[in-house]
Amino acid sequence: MNVVIPGKPDPAPSVSAALTKKLAKKRLIVALVLSAAMIVIYFGFMGLFAFDKPLLGTILVPGLSLCIVLGPLVIISSFALCLVYVLWANRVLDAGVRDLR
Amino acid sequence: MGSSTLSIGFFFAFMALTLAITYWAARRTRTTEHFFAAGGQVTPWQNGWALAGDFLSAAALLGIAGIVTSNGFDGMIYSIGWLVGWPIILFLIVEPLRNVGRFTFADVVAYRLRQRPVRLAGAVGTLAVILFYLIAQMVATGSLIKLLFGLPYTWSVVVVGSVMLVYVLFGGMLATTWVQVVKAALLMGGGILLAFLVLTHFEMNPLKLFAAASEKYGTKVLQPGSKVVSGQWDAISLGLGLMFGTAAMPHVLMRAYTVKDAKAARLSILYATGLIGVFHLMVFIIGFGAMVLVGADAVAKAGGGGNMAAPLLALTVGGNAFFGFICAVAFATMLAVVAGLTLSGVATLCHDVWTNVIRNGTASEAEQLKVARIATVMIAIFAIFLGIAFEGQNVAFMAGLAFSIACAANFPSLVLAITWRRFTTPAAVASILVGTLSSLVLIYLSPTIQVDILGKPLAAIEHQWWFVSLRNPAIISMPLSFAVAILLSLVTREKNADLAFDEMQRRILLGPVQPNSSEQGQTRSAA
């Protein structure tokens, strides 16, 4: 029921406030999920380094052990996660921010 | 020696270029906005390179290469740890920082809270980080320059301190940014060339290099060992400190303010992550290259605790000129890192302590600039003095301590201030102080100080009630800092902080720009 109550302020600011909240929440969720992914990848690797050195030291082919594969993979995945966030933010977040302005 | 003359020649070329930049920058540095944030006009690319320049210390090239040369794979633990904090900066920190703050990370923590107590505590955390990192850098600089150029230790420290003073004092953030960019370009260029020359010896195939290393020294060099990082939980604790410490390093965070908006800040972190990642992969090749082509024994014999691996490798694969170039790059690296650290210390002293605590936010531009310049001179003198005082001391732990304090003192309060409505002033202050103090106390009670520095035998102290077996305190001090923050937030109430939360969230997204004054740059209001 769209009853306009006299004396109430224009609804626009609260709509924009709600949209801002929604976008802020969305950004926080993306940020937390990606951070969690980074933490899982890194501490997964460090967990192996701390608690299962023999597994990490498995020689795959001459000149290549599991840790020499996984170490650079952690480095590459750090950059890949950054890239995912930046692509998302440039497309979705920035568009949302433009609409709010 | 010919190579020494060459390296001094390269070094003077670097000095001439950077001092010319400083002269140019000095004429454009008239406000605090310029002095601390280069007027917000640095481009994302420049800032990405400058971030890499700020963050990659001599330890990243000389130190890690040395560890890899003598221990193989384990050196990479540091490379990885120094990189994985960058995504955390990108996801959680840089955009709120850019949109809410002005010059320091305390701007963001104090935004909803009571300014004076929070800024004062923030200054304690920041200055502790900078102090320990600066001492570690100055001492390493003095002994490395002595090794590389034959210049006496005291003179090395004085030269680095004075040149750094000139950059920061006259050129502020603009000059410091360009010094970082030039240094990062030299470091990346030198690293790429060195790694490339190594690989030409192995048919451009890293696997052939690793295979040659394991043939010469056994497969253990390709496997994780326990010499570099001993203890299982210590490894996890080290990882925590490196990851979240990197994400809260004041001189890194400060760079968020040098670009024009949140998008530019975001891009600069992406570029920096790529550059630092590539650099660390090259250092791994360089370390193994030195192991095979120079030999672990020859590197150990050259002194400097393995730090000569990369320069000696340059000599082997590229001759005298390349050796001189790498030495000069190492010198430039140290100079640039101490300049960045000093500038962030100055920002804390001037913007947080003087302007917002002592003067309650009412200092004029002219006064702030004057204070900033006095603080610069003070920190430079302090750094030179400490560098000389700690000559020959084992200060390697201080860099790790700086990361632990950043991780335990700065990171929790920053993240909670951004994300948690209930966060209060007492919680922020206590969290920062507990993080700083617990890191200091834990490291003092650990073998790092008790055995390595004080020389007590491990057997005599390991059954004492106070003994802490962890060399890296982060795994205790960081959760402790979070726990104190959460507990105190729950038992205290701060109406203003609660009310300002929605406004802060709005500002994190939209920035400080008012709807009617759409152009950015001029309207960055004070935090």
C-alpha cells in the first residue's frame, strides 16, 4: 500500500542508502571470499611445509619436486586472484558506484 | 679494482638521476598533500612500480638468493610469504584506505572513533614497525656496502642516511615515488638479465638448472628442509607474520594515497603484485644459478652471510661490468627502501601525532610542512645514529619483528575498523598496544633473543616457565590482538562510532567526493 505520509522526507535518500548498503555488502562478500581463497591456498601450502615435508619433497621428474611446482603456483595464484578481483571490481563494482552517484 | 670503480660509476649515475628528479620534484612540493601523497597524481602504473620499489628490499634480491644458494628450495618460503599479503591488501584494505583516509592508516582506524587516543596508539604501532625495519635496513646497508664497494661501515650508513634525507626533505612523496620507480626498474631489469644469463647455460630450461643442482648437491636442495625455518608451528607463525604483516606495512599502505581514486589504487596493487611475483620467481632462478655456477662454498667464503650470491653470479655470467651494475642496484635498493620508510614515519609523526593529537586538527598548511621537514631530519639523524650504534650486531630478527608487529598491531584494528560496526575506541587502542607489546615480549622470551643475542645455552632456559619456543610471535600475538579488540568492543559502547558506520561504508564505496563537486583532487576533505 503506497500511502504517502505527510511530513516524511523524500524516499530517495533511503533508497540510495539501501542500495549503497547492498553494494557495500556485495563488495565485502567478494573481498572475504577471495581473501579466504588466498588464505586457504597459502596456509595449505605452509601446512604441508610445516607438517608433511616428505610429501612436499616428492621428486616428480629429475630436477622437479612437488614443492618446486606448488611454490610458484602459490605465487601465480596470488596474481590470478588479484586479477579476478580487479576484473570484477572494474566491471561490477564501478558500474554500481556510478549508478549510486 | 676495476669492478669497484665501475660499480661506483653506476652508482653515481643513479645518484645524479635521482637528485635531478628531487630538484624537479622539490619545486612541485608546496603543500602537505604534495609532500605526503604527491598530490594524488601518480598513475597506477607508476604507483605499481613504486610499490614494488618500496617493498623489494636488498633482502629480496641478495638475501633470498643467498638462502636459496645455501639451502635450496627453503629460500622460496620467504618469497612466497612476501607476496601473499598483496592480494589481502587489494581485497580488504586498499580501497577503503584510499577513499576514507588521507595520509596514514590511522586515518581509517580513527575515522569513526575518538581521534586522539586512536591516533596516538596507531603512532606507537607504526613507529615501532618503522623503527625495527629501519634499523634492520641501515645495518644491512652498512655491512653490504662495505662488502660491495669497500666503503667503511660508518661512511656507508652516513651516505645512505644523508642521500635519503635529501630525497624526502626536498622532494617529499613525488621524489620518493620516482626514486622507487627508477630503482624498481633497475632491480627488475638486473634480475631479468641475470636470470636470463643463468638460463642460457641450461638450454633456457629451469628444470635442467634444478637437475644440475641436485646432481651437484643432492636432491635435498629441491626439497623442503628445516634449517631455514625450524619448528612446525614456527613455520605457520612466520607465514602469518609475512602475510598479514605485509598487508599492514605503513610505507606500503601510504602509497594508496598517491593515486587519484580507488580504482587507480586497486590497479596499482595488481601491477605491484605482478611485478613482485615475477621478481621472486627470478630470484629463485638466480639463487639456484649461483649454487650451480658459482658454488655454495664460494658464496659462503665471500662473507656477508650468503648475501654475495647474486653479485658473484653476475661476475661469473656477465663479467666485471655486470657485477658493478648489480652492486649499484643493490645500493640503490637500500637507499630507496629507507626513503620510503622514513616518509611513512614522517607522515605518522606530523599528520597523526602533531596535527591531530597535539594540535587537535587545527594546524596550518605551513606549520604542518615545517613539522614534516623537522621530523624528516629527526628520523634521518636517528636512523644514521642507530645504524652506527648497531654495527656488527645481529639485527636480522628485527625485520621479522617489524612484520610481526605490523601483523599483530596494525592489521586487526584496520580490518575491524573497516568491517565491524561495534568496534570501539578502547578496543582499537588496546588491540594496537597489545599487538605491539605482546610481539616484543614474546620475541624477547624466545630463542631469537635469549640464545642468538644474549648467548644463553638453549638447554639452560628451555624448561623455564617463561620460555617461548616460537621464534615468530605472530601466531600468538595476532589472535591475542583480535581477541582483545573483539572483547573490549563487546563490553563497551560507542554511539558515535555506531552512527558513523553507514556513512563510512558509503564513503568506502563512493569516496570523499560530495555529490555537487564532482571533480576529484581538489575536494579531498580531511579525514
